[in-house]
Amino acid sequence: MFNHSRKPAHLKPSRVLWRILQVTGFTKFIASFVVYLLIAAVGLYIFEPSITNIGDSIWYCFVTSTTLGYGDIVVTTIIGRVISVFLALYGLLFFGCLSGIVVSYYLEMNKRLSQYEEHEKAEKSDS
């Protein structure tokens, strides 16, 4: 029997999302993306003369990985450009996969909600 005062545990959005992230291995992908972003930021801070502080470097890496590219910071060295290309490719891959995970999440939530409603309907008809 379900407790009608709150949603059943299998319908909690955070649990479903966390489960999807675990099953798909996306948690490792998130960690690797953040680590690469930070490594790239340090590399750009060291090798790129136009980047004068680590905050600007992290900002540039984030903007480049999301493919926004505001143009407020421009890399000029070969190393900076290579790092930027990999940031953009990794960002495209990461955010493309992330959107797939979000769609999967909503499909799973919809499926579970439908199952819950069917169960509720069946329970009421049995009473």
C-alpha cells in the first residue's frame, strides 16, 4: 500500500535523476569534465599571456566549453588554441550527453508516474 500523504520513494525526482546518472556512468563524465576544465584553466593561465588571473582562465574555459565564446578573452598561442579546441569538443560532447540524460530522466519520471497512477486506479477499483 502507498502512503497517500507523500510521494512514494520510487517517484522522488532526485532519486530517479541520481539513479540515471549512476546507471549511465554520467557521474564519472561530470567529474572528468570538471577536472579537464580546471587543468585547462591552469594550462591557459601558465601559457597564455592574455590571461592574467586564474579566475579569467576558468571563465574562458567555461565559456569555451559551452561554445558561447563571448570574445572578451582571446587566446593567441598555439598551446592556448589547442586547449581551446579540445575544450570546445569536450563541451559539445558533454552538453550533448547531458541533454540526453535530461530527456531520459523525464521519460523515466513520466513512466513511473504512469505506473503509480495505474496502481492507484487499480487499488481504488479493488476497494
